[in-house]
Amino acid sequence: MITVNRSLYNLCFLLLSFFSIIMAEDNKNQKEAVFAAGCFWGVESTFQQLEGVKSTSVGYTGGKVKNPSYELVCTGLTDHAEAVQIVYDETVISYEQLLDTFFELHDPTTLDRQGPDVGSQYRSAVFYKNEQEKTLVDVKIGQVNESGKFRSKVVTEVAPLSEFYDAEDYHQDYYKKRGIVGCAI
């Protein structure tokens, strides 16, 4: 009986080790990006539709209050932006491709506004995690400005990522929960 239990134990240990290695390999290619481009519901919906995006979470970042609520962020007193945290597989979609989508889905030349939504919480912003991302954002802004697509220059804030606070549950996957596909920002 002891031999069977020991063999079963060894088999279970081997299988757990194997699955741990597979999971670690899968997570190795996962990166995160954080963007703000107006109301986070539509921004999240747009990024969720991209191949290579593993998950999204809407929330607040770039402000000075810990664990802000939606109601507090809406006052404009916290300096937070409504933002989307994107987990993506860099072997399928690159940070540069995410930036392309970001600059296509909203008007990055309007200060503290997207469509009917007005206030600093609706600002255009990219929150970078390292200098390489900052450089890519700066290059992309230069390209957008030179493209002539917009009459005005890009006013997108480029800032290091500070604490990201998940929004309340009812904001997560807002469009999916309501059967809405896509958004016209």
C-alpha cells in the first residue's frame, strides 16, 4: 500500500511541476499596458476585440487619492483618469499595435474631453511602465502630429504608471454585460 501511495504521490508531484512550467511559459509573454481615452467602457470594449488581448480591467490611475470611488473620480478633484489596464500576449500583438489602436479610437487632440464626456477624468493619457514604452509613445505622438489627420496637435498626457485601482464591479465588462458590441467614441 505504501508503494502505491508513494507512486501516486510522485505522479501527482510530477504533473503539478509540469503544469507549473507550462503556466510560467504562458505568462512569460504577457505584458500590461494602461491607456485612458475618455469613458473607459468604450475603450475597454475596443481593446477586448483585439487578437492577443488576454484580459482588460477598467479603473482609475494618475491621481492623488488612494482607492478612489467612481463618484469621487467624477468630481475631478482626485486627478485620476478613467483608464483601461490591458494584459496582452506580446507574441500576438505588440505594444506599438496597441498604441495604433489607442490613437485611432479617440481624438487625442481634445483636452479633458472625449465626445460628450468632459472633465480631467476623460483625458487622453498613456501610462508607461518603462523608458522603452515612453520612447515608443513619444515616437507615435510625433507620427500622429506629422500625419495631418488632426487639425490640432496631440495633447495626450504621457506619464509613468502609478497605482492602478480597479473600478467597481458594475463597470467591468460593461458593454459585454449589456450585449453591446463596440463603441463610437
